[in-house]
Amino acid sequence: MKVEFTPHAIVHRGSEPQVGNVYSNNRVPAFPYYRVVVGIATGRGRFNKTPWNSIVCIHIDSSGSVQGSSNNPKEYVKNHWDLIGKVKEMPTLKIEWLKDDQKRSSKT
């Protein structure tokens, strides 16, 4: 997957994290990357409470390649990360499930 983006100029903090938000990572200047919120977990934690690290992000480097992922607390993202943009179009992943014969043939 590749990501297209242009340099940012305006930084915001304090707004509620939403799917599609793009945050900067200015803590590691030697390896700059951006965080893109791809999901917010709700009600799946212990005793059906919201999980502590509920914000799910992928990390994008400056060339647009995916470099990793992380889960983070909502309040930490809201109060400590610099919001620099939003994703214009979020992709949809279409999954094709393996059939029983395909599962057996993949075993070695």
C-alpha cells in the first residue's frame, strides 16, 4: 500500500481522535513518520469496557510506505499528539476466505 500526501503547515491539539486523523511524530527527527488512525476499539475489553489502548494507528514514512502500527490511549492522543490532517479516502479491505481444500494444500 502507498499513501499520497503533501507537507503540512497547521497543527491542532485537543480534538477528539477520529478514524482518518493524521498525526505527526516529531519526537524522532532521525526517522520521521506519521500516524494514521484506522480504528477506534469500543466495548471489547475486560468486562465489556473500552480497552485502555483504544486508538489503532498505522505508521507511514515520508515516502508513503507503511512502517508499522500501534495502539494508544484516547486521552494521550487527544492531548499530546499534533493533528496535521485527515485522510480524504479510507480504503476498504475485501477479504476472501480460504476454502477447506486450500487450507489443506497450504500445509507442508
